Amino acid sequence: MKLFYTPGACSLAPHIVLRELGLPFKLVRVDQSTKTTSEGQDYFSIAPCGYVAALQLADGNVLNEGSTILEYLADLKPEASLAPPAGSWERVKMRERLSFLSCELNSTMNPLWKEVIPDGVKQIFRMRLFKRFDVLDKEVAGSHYQLAGTFSIADAYLFTMLRWPKRLGFSLEPWPALRQFQSRVESRPSVCESLAAELSAQD
Ligand SMILES: N[C@@H](CCC(=O)N[C@@H](CS)C(=O)NCC(=O)O)C(=O)O
């Protein structure tokens, strides 16, 4: 399998999960400014919208939505329990959370990176994001992780996005439980290895 990634982007979540599962994979870096890969390909030929993550399977098929990639990977090794069994109520709740993380966090944070977007507009997105952080902070305050209380694919995704506020110029200070969650996940070997691999590849 090949994971197409950009250092520190949402592709970090499937990267962490690949290492958690001990699956063989190759990292292929995507330069977002030129949309070319470290293997010299036009990234649009892999992912028509040009965003990461993308996972290319041995047969050439490609998955290109982060939450779907995460579920696909978890199901390759169900014994690792990174997602509840398919068909269970808990799995439906996991899908609900992944959808929330993708639509309500990832998509809300995306405009904050864009220089062309005026500050007033960014403020609207920030306020929207902060309300979602309030909800998640309450949830993880009573538990080590989201949902079932053990590390899951949803935690890899949330952790990845909690690294962005610092780079976007605001702090997680108002959400102490989220900060604790972040430190807890950061100490996992899979996370340390993923961060080291991505940061050493950064331009
Ligand atoms: N719908 C996609 C969105 C992924 C996404 O927002 N990727 C960002 C990095 S976190 C990206 O590659 N942005 C560059 C672009 O859109 O051109 C998903 O949920 O996986």
C-alpha cells in the first residue's frame, strides 16, 4: 500500500493507524504547491481533487477520503480493535464521529489556512470550531479517549487536527481535557514514529 501524504496534514491520521496496525506501507509525499508527488507523478492522476490523504492498494485502486481510509485500515486487522465490529451500533457511532471530525472540524479549519480569506470570515469559522471543541472537551474529560474509551481511528484523526491550532496561531488553553488527550496520544510509539517520519521529510 502507498499512503500519499503532506507532512502534518490530515493524512497523519491514516499514517498513525498504519503504524498502530503494523501493516507494510510506503509513504509518498505530496507537494501541495505543485501537486506533484515525491515519485514525480501528477497528484491529480491519483486524487482528482488534489487533496491528501490517498491510499493506493496493491491492485492500484485508490481511496481518497480520510474517514473511509481509516475504516478500511481498521478492518484489515479487526483484532487490533481500532474500530468496533462492522454492523454493530458502536460502529455506527464511530462512523458518526468520523463524519463529525471530517465535516465539522477538518472542513471548518480548512479556510483558516488560506491567506486570501479575510480575518472577519476566518473569525466566523473559528467561533464555529470553538463550539465543537467545547463539545469534544466535555466528552474526553470523562474518558481517556473518544467513544469507547480505548484508542481508536477517531482518536488518530482528532489528535491530528489538534496539532493545527498552534500553527494557526491560537492555543488549546480553553480546552484542558483536549490538551490532556493530545499529550496522551502523542506518547504512543506509533505517533512518535509517524511524526518523526513526516517531519524529517518536511521541506
Ligand atoms: N474530504 C477530504 C478533505 C481532506 C483535506 O482537507 N485535505 C487537506 C489537508 S488536511 C488538503 O490536502 N488540502 C489541499 C487542497 O485541498 O488542495 C477528507 O476528509 O479526507
